[in-house]
Amino acid sequence: MAGRGTDIKLAAGVAERGGLHVICTERHDSGRIDRQLFGRCGRQGDPGSCEAILAADDDSRRRTQAASAWLANMERVPSRTGRLLYWLAQRRAEAAHSRARRALLQMDESLGDMLAFSGRGE
């Protein structure tokens, strides 16, 4: 992905041909990152389009039990079901990351409290 805060300038004649086309070949654990990537296609009012070309055995879907069950029983997953499985996998990954950040914050606070009562300065 291009640098944050950097707009991609379209070369001469590109806007007339439809603008920048973003192709996503895998999903990130965070849907926010995916939306940022898809948003690269049409900045500053320029035309653009995007599409996701994803494999049925993508890592994010394999981590979800529901996705694994579907993939084991289906040769080709319908696009609507596939989108639902990617959405479910992303939501579960985001929730797991959120729980990990919350646990780390709680551990940091409890260690800070223990150190405060130990009499040592930081």
C-alpha cells in the first residue's frame, strides 16, 4: 500500500480509462486496513475501482472453525457465503486482538500497582 497520507497521482489518460484499480489478493485481520486499501482507488474525486480475488484456503478463513467446516464440504463456495466467511473470520480475529490488548493493559496496570507498593522507584 502506498505511504500513509500520500495520494496517488494519476498519469495522463488514466482517469479516462477508469482510474486506479486496486486488487486485493488477501484479507488483513483488521477490516479497517482492508477499507484503507480499497479506499486507495478513488482519492480526491478521481475515478477508480477495486476487487478482491481471494483463495478458498486463505489463512484468515482457515483459522475460523465455521469456515473450515464449509470448505471441507464444498468444492466452490458461493460468493455471498464466501464474503460472510471472510467477514466472520475478520471479526473473530479483531475480537481476539482486542482481548489480547485489554489483557496486556490490565497486566501492565497490575504490575504498576505491585511496584508502587514495593517501595522501589521506577
